[in-house]
Amino acid sequence: MRKMTEDDLKSAFAGESQAHIKYLIFAEVAEKENKPNLVRLFKAIAHAEFIHAKNHFRALGNIKKSDENLASAYNGEDYEIEEMYPVFNETAKFQNEKQAEISTHFALEAEKLHREIYKTAIELNKQNKDFLDQNVFICPVCGHTHAGGEAPDKCPICGTLKDKYVKF
């Protein structure tokens, strides 16, 4: 693939991915405002944006088998932990941007857990085994991730109570 086309597809993938998430966030707002038809509209168009992003990702040759996908996920989390979020968090502190400081701190701490979970998944995948048959719980405030058993009584990152966790 020629560089310009590749760059265009990467940019389109990023834009469509952001639109997908943005519209899902907008749907949450509309849901709180008790506007179910607006919720449906935002969710429907978010799904269309997801399809566009997936098509661009495929055209870039990025849809692989699970071993490569797990390695990519692990490496992405590692980058966020070791390079990206520490710098973003220090910048937010330096510029006295409290909301950005909290947001980047929450993400950094959650990403550490994601990396460990992916590490386990990689090891199981090497043995040709699926990931553990257990629930995964996500804190809706900071993204703290807990695999197995029950959600913690209180989020160790932000203090959110157990009953608020989302179960997968």
C-alpha cells in the first residue's frame, strides 16, 4: 500500500473510532435526559462509524489472529503505562489541570491491570486455551478492571462502590 493511502486510512480509522465513542457518550447523555429516540439515533450512527473504522482497519491489514491481536493489545497497554500516561499526567499536574490529572491517573492505573490481564491471556493462548471462564468487572468511573470472582467492595483506584461496577 502506498504511504499516502496508508496515512489516509490511519487518519480515517482514528476519526471514525473517535466518532463511534463520541456518539456512544452522547447516547448516555440523551438517556439521562430521557430521550430514548435520540439514544437510538446516536447508538445507530455510532454503529455505522464502528463499521467504517473496522473497514479501514481491515484495509490496513490490521485484523489478525488472536496471538497477534493479544500482542498488539499488550504492547498498546505497555506504551500507555510506560510512556504516554506518565507524561500526560505530569503535564496536567504542571499546568494545574485537575480534571486532566485525575483522568490520566485513572487511565494509567487501570491500564496496568489491563496489561497483566493480557499477559495472562497471552500465556493461555500459547497453550491453545481460551481466556479464563470468569466474569470481568469494570468500574464505570475510572475503568478499574477486575477479572474473576466478584467485583471489589470498593474500587481501589477511585473508591466507587461494588454495585456500580459493570459486569461482562
